[in-house]
Amino acid sequence: MTDVRMFGPKTADHPSVGQECLACHHKFKPGDYTTLISLGPGADPEEQIKAREGRVYNAVALEVHWACATGKRV
């Protein structure tokens, strides 16, 4: 995995608290550390063109726990 950025710790009022991590199916809670996993350009035709041309593009991403993505504990 290349250049993964860690976010956190989550505050109680963070919008994703209570949502499910798609890797482990546990809900995000205050204090969790997460990261974003880039999936690709999604359905946006302009972003798809940029991706095909090897240019920088805005990617669709999923939030998962840091440990789920990296195997590393904080």
C-alpha cells in the first residue's frame, strides 16, 4: 500500500462516528484512527479521462479503520 495517511483520533461529533467500517463491519467510535482507501475515478467522465491519461484526479474513497488498512496499531 502506498502513501496511506492516518486520520484521528475521531471526536464524538465527527460525522462518520456510528457508521460502519467496510473492512471489519464494526462502527467507527470516538478515539478511532482511520484512513481513506482510494478506489479510482468513479463515474465522473472528466476524472476518468484524467486517470486514463495518468494525470492527477479526484478519486472515490472509502473510510476504514487504520488497523484494517495497514495491520498497524496506533
